Amino acid sequence: MGKAYIVGVGMTKFEKPETRDWQYWDMAKEAGSAALADAGVPYERVEQVPVGYCFQASTAGQRAAYELGLTGVPVYNVNNNCATASTALMLARQWVAGGAADCVLALGFEKMARGALGGGGSAGGGGADFATSPVARHYGIMAAGHGFEMSPPTAQIFGNAAREHMDRYGTTEVQLAAVAAKNHRHSSRNPNAQFQDVYTVEEILAAKTIHRPLTKLQCSPTSDGAAAAVVVSERFVDERGLGDRAVEIVAQAMTTDTEESFASGSCIDVVGRPMSRAAARQVYEASGLGIEDVDVIELHDCFSINELLTYEALGMCEEGASGKLVESGATTYGGRWVVNPSGGLISKGHPLGATGLAQAAELVWQLRGEAGGRQVPGARVGLAHNIGLGGAAVVTMLRR
């Protein structure tokens, strides 16, 4: 396998659904054009286009990509729940590293409905028809241990994972709220974030409860938005003199559920901690880098508990110690790592088909020293983590 580099990134501002009068192809054009301009590469040089989304119809990827040009290149439609955009990025990296292409545009977008995610497989929810839902097994495990209530299904399964973590390890509601407080604080410096308000831990705890112990300010919102990345070969970097723009994708791995996800009957395992741990292990082995080498992290905080679970999966702390880790300040500016400087999914927003590429964009800006007021000083190595129920976990190691 050869090397693969990101030389251009772009994203729209993530916004509450129906804020702007635009279609999904409009947002895809905005993000894709920004990534191409950042790379200094015309669309005519792009050889493959994987496009991620969850809620639009088949071949919506073509409808979106055609706004960038009608060159006849292959367009691939990608849907992997919340890990959709990082899956598109992984395809781009594989094609480039494997020698099938020198220049690939990975594109992700989502135009969502207001309100919480609900039924249907691509929504990541249980829905009324559990028998046909792709996540029926996951919600069946939850229902067996915790029952099934009227609150949004995804909030239930992650909320129940939080309850288990509290019962098992002594994690507190204050520690869960500290995750959200940190990420809301970080997003105040991000002009692309859906929310830019700062909240105290007390304000987060006092917000409306979605599914105990998770309050509204600990849950990622539905969002509209798009993001993109231009992925190229080492030869392409050299030929076009893009060394000053290039960020290497050092290693990347995707894992799906194994028996470990379901055997324990625990929501902690069902929502993906074993998948994330396995993907991280593969990336560390392939890259020769460990979590101790990482400076900045963008991870999948769809709910505050998932940030804590991911700390443990990535090896940032011992199992069960993640609440104490966030409380210590180790995961913000001045600490050992800066986690979710963008504001994360909780505050930056979560348009499912764009999230993983927005994470990559943030890390590229951080590693280039272009993140403005949220810049992590001296950042040279970044890690992205993106997960979708059903399931898929993607971990990516980036280096400047």
C-alpha cells in the first residue's frame, strides 16, 4: 500500500434543519468546492467520488456531485449510519493507497428533519417495526435489560449505557455534564458550529431530561450540513507541489460488531465500545503510533456518555476511569489532549452523512495550524473516531 494524503478540506456551517433555504446538492457543492479550492485542484482532476448520506434517495450522490462538474467519473453512494462520512473517506484512502486512483474527492452531506432521530434503519433508531430494523438486535439487548420507553430510541440506548457506567464504576451525572460543558465551550470558537453558546455544568444538568441521566444539552442535535476532503497519492503531492498542504492519513481501520458487542447484554457494549477498541488497536499497530503520540482528537460524542466510553476504548484511561479523566481537565486546552476542539457532535452538530468528514476537516486545520482561536498549540498528530449503530466504527490517524 502506498501513502495517502488529505490536501484539501471544506465544510458548510452546520445548522438547525430548515434554517437555510437550500437543497442537499447546494450544501454538497459548497463543501466540495471549498475542499477543491483549498487543495488548488480542479474537479476535472478527480478520478473517483464516494458520497455519503443517510436520508436521501439512491443516486443522490450523483445529484450532488454533478453540481461540481459533469466529468463522467464514478460516483459511489455510501450509507453506514453515523459512520457514513468516515466510510467515504476510508474508501478514498483505500483507492489512493492501493494505486487505483491519484485523486479522490470524499463528500458527505445530510438534510435532516427537525426533532429527535426516530424509526427506520438509517435513522439509527428502533422504530415501530423492530423485526425489520437493522438495529433490532441492538435494541433487543437494551429492551431485555432496561425495557423500552417512549423517549427517542438512540437517547434510550445511550442513556442506559450511561446508567450502567454509573452503577458499575461510580461515574456521576456531574462528570457526564462536564463532557458537554467542555464541548459547548470549545464550539464557541468555531464559526461552523451549529451552537456557539457556553453552558455551565449546572445549566447542563438543569436542562430538559431526554432519557435519564442525559439532558438535552448532552445530546447531539439533528443538523443540515456537508463536508468534503480531497485525498491524493504521494506522486500527486510531488507533481503538484502540495507538500505544504498535505496531511498524511497514516493509518485507518473500520470494525463492525462481533459477539463481544452482544454477549454481555450490556448497553455499553451494544453501543460500540468493543468496536471502537478494536479499530483503535488496529490503527495503533498499523501506524506505529499510540494514544500517547496524539495531540488532538475528534471523537463521536453523539451523547456525553459516548465520549467517556471512547476515552476508554482509545486507551486514554483505564476502563471505568473516564469520568475522572474529563473532570481532571486532561481532555481540554492545557490538558494532555484536546478532545473535540470543534465542539464535537453535541455542539458543532451532527448531520449524519457529513460528520466523519467534518472531523477530518477540523483535524487537518489543526495540524496545519489553521484553526484560529481554537488552535491546539503544536499539534502534529490527530486522531478521528466515528461510530454508527448497526454497526461500524472508523478510527483514523493523521500526521503533519
